[in-house]
Amino acid sequence: MRKAFWGAAVTLLATVTVGCSAGSNGSNSSNKSSSMTTEQVESHYTKALNYLDKGTPQQAYSELSKVIAKNAGNKKVKVLYKNLGNLLSAKRAVTENKLSKADKKLQQLAKVKKPDKLVKQINAVQKEYQAVKLAKIYYNETVAYYDAGKYSEAGGSYQTLMALSSKYQAVASYQEKAKSYQQKIAAAQNQSVASQAKSTSQATTSGYTNARNSKIVSSTYASQTGSSISSATNSQVSSVVAELSDTQILTKFRTVTGIPQEAGDQYYVTKLDDNTYQIEIRHTSPDNVNVSNLKGMYKYDYTTGKVQKADELTGEYTNIN
């Protein structure tokens, strides 16, 4: 009985000893994994910034992962690591055309002010996000306007869509899908012009195609003269158009929206109130110079930078930035 007791005691003691030894080794291993000098941490941080400067945030994130894995990151490393994670998630979501997810991530990054190299990358993703958002809007409009028989509007949305940068994967995808509408829109517009030519005097309507079709120009001319723009001379039309321009407003408008400016675009600007401007963009069809394509009617709040675009089917305005 005594021998059995002593045997059990010895076994228990050996087990505890082995357990303590293992625990000691685990502690030493943990300490070893987290051992990284301040200089080493700073070196990884600097390398991450260099990767950001080269436009490779994924490599910057991987560089900081080496520090985080060893639980050696200081506050600035941890903050940059977290922001890089959100940036990469936003970038991936934009590429995959998951705009709601991208928007949430970009909102989390909206208050980031440093380091400058990170802010630059955030702005780049924000720019891509806005381009994809516009591409989605203009593609959907191209289809909807064409189906509704609003060919000037369909042509304008198509032109704007194709003017967006195709370097963005999601934008290029929308452009590729829209290509089948080019000839269909052109054919419908040519037929419409031919039909109108039979009942309209070309002598009184030739020239200033965009201005004569402009809602803003027509409204302004009517309020000034009480007459229809269709009876105005080219000189009279030119005079009204000169009043409806504002370079400063248009520059800021293009900056906040990312809407590209094409050679041949014509803008008509009128002030609605102290802060809000209405902007109409038109461009003659590349397939028929007698066709004026409406590239959009917008409301721009100068103080907030927010822009709304009119739905030409419902008349309602919706935010586009």
C-alpha cells in the first residue's frame, strides 16, 4: 500500500515538473517571438511608407504584418496597419463593383489625415470608386433612356460613360456592356432627325445645335424675350449662351464629381439660389452633328460640394457623389 502511494506521488511530481518546464519553454518562446527592437520596428514602418510611396499598399500591409505578428507594434504602426487593411478592403470592393461595401470602408478612412503617403492612396481609391459609381449610373441610364425612346438622353449617357477612364476594371466592364447600344442609338437618332427635317425650316434652326436644344438656354431666352428659341437668330442665341457660363463653378464641379470633360462639351450654368447652381452638359452626337446629346442636368451645391443629377424619366434628382 505504501509503495503504491509513493509510486503515485513520484509520477505526479514528474508530471508537474514536465508541465512547468513546458510552460517555461512556452513563455520563453513567447518572449522571443515578441522581441523586436525599436530600431527594427521603425525600419519596417519606414519600408511600409516607401511601398505606399510606390503605390503598392499590399506590400506595405505585408511589411507591417511582420511587426504585428510579433506583437511589437507601437501606436502608429497599429493605426497604419488597421487603415491599410481598410484601404485594401475598399480597393478590392471597388474592383469587384461592390460599391456599398467600398463606401463603408472609405467612410472609415475619411478622417485619416496622415501619413501623407497613405492619404494619397486613399484618394486614389476614392477616385476609382467615384468613376465606377458614375459608370454604373450612366450605363443604367443608357439602357433605360433608349428603352423609353429618349435617344438624346441615351446618347449623352453613353458618351459620358465611354469618356470615363477604362483603366478601372469595373468601368471597363460597363463600357464593354454598353457598346451594343452605340449603333442602335445612332440609328434611332438619325431616323428622328430625318423625320423632323420634313416639318422644320432648316434656315431658322441651323447652327448652335446644342444651345438651341438646351433647356437652360431656351428658358433664359424665353424669360428675356417672351419668344421661343426656335425663332432666334444665331447672334441672339450666342448672346444668351455668353451669359450662361461660369469657369470657376465648372472647375469645382468637375473636381468633385469626376465627370470627364470632352472636347466639344458645352456647359450652361445658371444660379438657382445663393449656394446652388444648375448645370446642363450637352455634346453633339459623333454620328450626326444635327443631334444634341444631353449628358446630364445637374444641381451643384457650391458650399457642400454635393451634386445631384436629374433622372430624365422621372424628373427627380439623386446624389451622384
